[in-house]
Amino acid sequence: MATYPVSVSSHDLAGVALCDDNNVWVSVKSAPTSSVLTSLDQAHGTWSNGKTQPFVYVYGCSGTDLATSSNWDDLDWIATR
């Protein structure tokens, strides 16, 4: 994160994940009920934003699948590849 800074407030981060394929993902709150999953393009040192979606927390990865949740009770798995 220090090498590839995200230009958002730390109050808007809803989790960071490093996957087995070395991809880095960040969930960034974009509104009270929505967020954007952002991935790091390590080759270019830039972050690419996905589409705005209902708010999700990012907890980590299992292989290349993101562990996410829209609430504190249930985990969802998102395949990144």
C-alpha cells in the first residue's frame, strides 16, 4: 500500500486483500450504501476501479477468490479470475 498509494481517505477503506496470484484488492466506500472494488495493476503502479456496487467489506482471499460480505454475518466469495 505504501508503494502504490490509494488516493482515498482511510475512513473509506472497507478492506484490503492479497490473493495467491499476488493481486491486491481494496474495497472503497463510494456512498453510504455502495462501494467500488479496486484492483492494483502492479506492472503500471496504478489502481483500476470496478463498477459501483452495493457496499461490500473485503476480508481476504482464498486462492484467487475474494472473501467479501455486505454485512457482518455472512461471507460471500467472488471469483476474480
